[in-house]
Amino acid sequence: MSSDLRARFERDGYAILPDFVDPAACDALRARAGELMRGHAREDVSIFTTKDQATKTDDYFLDSGDRIAFFFEEEDPTTINKLGHAMHDLDPVFDAFSRTPAIASLVDELGLDEPRLIQSMYILKSPRVGGEVRCHQDSTFLHTSGDRVIGLWFALEDARVDNGCLWAIPGGHRSGLKARFIRDGRTTRMETIDPTPFDQDALVPLEVAKGSVIVLDGLVPHMSFANRSPCSRHAYTLHVISARDEYPATNWLRRATPPRGFR
């Protein structure tokens, strides 16, 4: 990251790095995701939704922290919405993509010491039915004692306004955390910290080309609208925390083994 890019990240809560990933690597990840989806038996149909998530969380979702699970669209339950949440540890192709020296160097430059990869998601945003993801902060769903979470959003295809690109509120990370998604045994609830709604009029589109990465502070509010276009918008996301921060048991995502770093 250049000093200018770092300054923009600290100012806005996000930064865009074009041409970060070779297009061939994007294609390889898309091909591997296709193989995984073709091999899915569809015995469990869990719907991904950001509407009233605490009451719609099921056991399949709660048990997906250390495996590769498949989640379907709310509008069309025959269409896969995303894969999650441990491809970066369990699949060799996703592992290799997630642990390149370039990504490790980027996270290091952002100042996150002793980084650990806690979560990965492959998001399809399929044509016509790719659902909206409501405005949220990543630190709501992955909270640590220091509220230090970094999201890495890799565009595996061009992401535009018409096919559901990300939108973010510049500087919104400075307003603090609005809520925490709390797990208690097999149940979840949303704990409100600040009831002030997000200023969605301040959202700006983050249109990026294939191979770009968007770096997101865990506190920056962001979202994506439904994809009503004829084009998909595949993306891969990683979330990174620091081993120096406590990862409370109230997090929904739980691991049978401790999360690994970039080695």
C-alpha cells in the first residue's frame, strides 16, 4: 500500500487496490467453487438472509464455522447464494489463494499484528436473483476485544452498480459499532449498542474491475443491492483478526481448531 492509499483507508474505512489478483487466479477460484457446488448433495437447504437474522439463524449456519457449507437464495431456494465459512483452511485451492505473500504483506501494512484468518465466503450474486445484503458492519458479526477486524473483498468478476457492487459510507467507521450479533448456545440475538440508523444517503458505490481487492475496516458500514442484471458478480471474502485480541465465546462463528495465520 502506498502512503496515500493507507491515508485513504484510515480516512474512509476502506481502500481499493486494482489489479491485485491475476485474472487467471480469479478464474481458478471460480472453477474450484463450481466443482464444490456440483458435488453438493443439497440434503440441507439453509437460506441466507440479512433480514431479521437472529430469528432466522439455523443449526446448519451455526455449525459452518469450520467446514464448507452451502447457503441458498431467499428469493430462489434452488440457487446457491454463498459458500462458507472455512474454505481457506479446508480446500487446497482456496487455501493457496488466501495465503499468498501479497495478501500477508497487505495485512501487515495495515498494522494488524499476529493476523489470523477467521472466516471465508464465496459469494455468487447470481443473475436476476442475487439478494440484497443490508447495510452492516463486519465487526457486528465477528467481534474481538479490540474491535479489530479486516475484511478483504476480492472481485472475481467486474462489480458494477447494475450487478450488485459494494456500497460503503466513507468515514462511517469513526462512528463506532452499532450492534453485536450474540450467540448463546444454539440461539442468537442482536444486541443494540447505538440505535442511530446508518446514514444510507451517504453510501457511495465501490465499482471495481475483476482482480481488484477492497479492504474494509470492520467498523465501516457497507452493503450491496440485489442483482437484477443478466450478469453474475462472483466475489471471495476473507476476514482477518489479531491473535492478540480476545475472540469472545459470544461470537456466532466457532472453530474446533484455532484459526491459522498466513503460513
